[in-house]
Amino acid sequence: MLNRPVSHYMSSPVFAIAADADLETARTRLEQHHVSSLLVQDGDHHLAGVISRTDLLRAGEVSLDPEHGALQLRLPTQHVRDAAHMEVVTVEPNASVRDAARMLVEHGVHRVYVASHEHGYGVLSTRDVMRALVDSRVSARVSQLMTSPVQTLNASDPVDAAVDRLREAKVTGLVVVDAAGWPVGLFTQHEALESKGYFSADPVERVMSSRLITVRESVALHHAAAQAVATRARHVLILDDRHKLSGILSGLDFAQAAADWVPA
């Protein structure tokens, strides 16, 4: 299944935004379409760049409303082209899922655009790669592929500190743990962008996402991928035999598995 063309697993349509639109419009468009990135179009150039949540967090500044003490993620008055990555990672429609997964890992991105003749008409994300791993019945154990150690936040940490940690860590998400160290949620770029209106001292557990799954180290990768796809979880947390958090699987970890796995 990993040798199938990307057109078999890609998502369509591709959501786009004009390069001269402002960043606030980009934030609104991301929320409306429930996506993490938009293709940037500049005149006749339909593949001019990509604007993502990461780009908005990098461009914005978290500050306090002096009157109410609430957090605000202020986006500068800039055009999309000023904050976007003006390079689009593309693959041809007949490229294999495996080859696309290699490009995801090589460029450190969570989606590649399926394009032909300078027109993008599909996108293959790490979630789509997970679906291919499920169909391929990849039997490697999650412990072989997980990232460790795991970067965590305490559920009682204030929201403003969580936003700063996320930006400094240069990862898409941090695991939120309770006082006993048990994972209770995730704080991702989505929650950081949505933290507007919360008080700086509010605990991160008020804004975290509870959409997560945990599996044992011995679980096969295709089972973990199937659960992630079914629940739309973006990260899979790995527990050791003592039920302690020992690792995490991100979308790029799944992409690495798709790029490397060879059936026995």
C-alpha cells in the first residue's frame, strides 16, 4: 500500500489564500476550514508558498489586555507573503506514498502538496500517511519508532507560560500531565492560537485538548495509527510496563516509519 500513488490517499480540495491577504484573515480561514495550513497564491503563481499555524505563532506576539488581564495573540499588520514559507514541497500525482513520506521527513513538514503543471489539486498530510500504514499492516512496535524523552507541561502551569514553552520548544505539541505525571491532555499550536481571551494565570488544563490516545510499548504501529485516525488524535503517547510515559509518536514519526518500513 505504501507504493500506491499519493492520489489514492490525498485530501482534496486544497484551501488557498491570496499572498496580499492579512494574517488575521489567514487565522480565520484556518479556523473555518479546520486545517493547519493554506496554500498561498500570488497572481498567476498558484504555488507561491504555504502559511501555517506555526508561521502565525512565529509572527504573533502574546500580550495582556491591560484592562481585563486576558491573553491576546496579536498578529502584526502584515501580508500573508511576509510570514509564509515561500517554498512549497510538492509531489507528482503518480509519486508513491513512501516517496512522499520521505519528503515529509526530509523537509520537516506535515504535508506535501500534490501538484501538476504548477496547479495544486490535493494535499497529502501525515494523517493520510497514517491511513496508508493501517492498510499496509505495518507490524513494527511503537517502541521502535517513538520519540523520547517527552516534553511536558504541568496541568497547573499558566497559559502564557505554556504558549512561550511551545514556541521555544519548536514542536507542534506538548503533553500536559497531572501532579502524578499522568498524561491528561495536549497543548498544541491550535490551543495556543485559541488561547486568546484567557487570563494569563489560567491553568493550561482549561485550554488543552483532551483528544489523545495512549498505547503500550508493545503495540503494533498499524494499530496505533488506526486509533489515531479514528480519533483524529495528532499524537500517540506511549506507556511502559510501569504505566509511565516513555515516548510519543508524532505525525513525522509515522512518516519516518512509512519511508523506512520494508515488509519481512
